Amino acid sequence: MYLEDAFNSLTNLVFVSEAAAPDTVKYGFRCGAIHLTETDSMYKGVTSQFLDLPKNEDVYLEVDYMNNNSMVMSTIAQNSADFIEEPPYAQFNPMKENENLKWKKMYIPLIENVSFHTNATSYEIYFLALLDPDQTTGFIYIDNIKVICYE
């Protein structure tokens, strides 16, 4: 799954390679990085394709992340008439500066968001990050974003 920067995002998702940052990249050859500053203080990324997700069935979003700034995610439902953006559904809390920053994995159940919109024909997933209060910079690394469902 790929993310595209939303048109109103103040900063971009960039890729960090294993060669450039071997202590940061844990899986494969690269990961996504979001760097926030006081000037570029907001990031919004949306999946690059519409997803056909099952209703009333277990469906999860799997994300690996490492961050010192908070981030939220949710869904956007599409039907024949419009798009319905849900409020933030899950929050990625920042890791504390005094603890070892490490990659974590989160499984986010999407069944409620997906099943609520019975007329939706497809979905997008979005991530939103604002520079945390009292911070001058922040970062979020994300990798291995997957939708998991069982048939």
C-alpha cells in the first residue's frame, strides 16, 4: 500500500534508504519518513488507491512505526455521491525522548468504520500529523502498511 501526500499537507512523506540511515531502516531497503517543523507543521497522507474492504468482517490495518510526534489515522468512505471522511480513529502516541526509540507494530481494527457506511463502495485510509505542542521538530517513520482481512 502506498501513501500520497494530500493537497493540503505542509510537508511530504519522503523515503529513507537503508544505505543512508542503517540505524533507522529496520525492514527491507527503505521506510517512509515524515519530518515536521514549525514551518512545515502538518502532514496528511492518503492511500494511493481505493480499497474494497469487507463489511461486517474482521479487517485490520497493520503499521510499523517509530515516532517522537503523535499521529492519527482514519478512513474515508466513498459512495456514488461523495466522500465521507471519518474523524481520527486511532492515535500513534509519541515515544519518549528518554527511552530508546524503537520500531513498534500496531494492528488497528477497521470493522466499525467500514461497516458503518453501508452504501460505501470503497475506502481510503489517511494519516494525519500536526507538530505536537511545545515541540519545534518531530518525526514519524512508517513502514509495512498493510490491510489484513480473512476470507
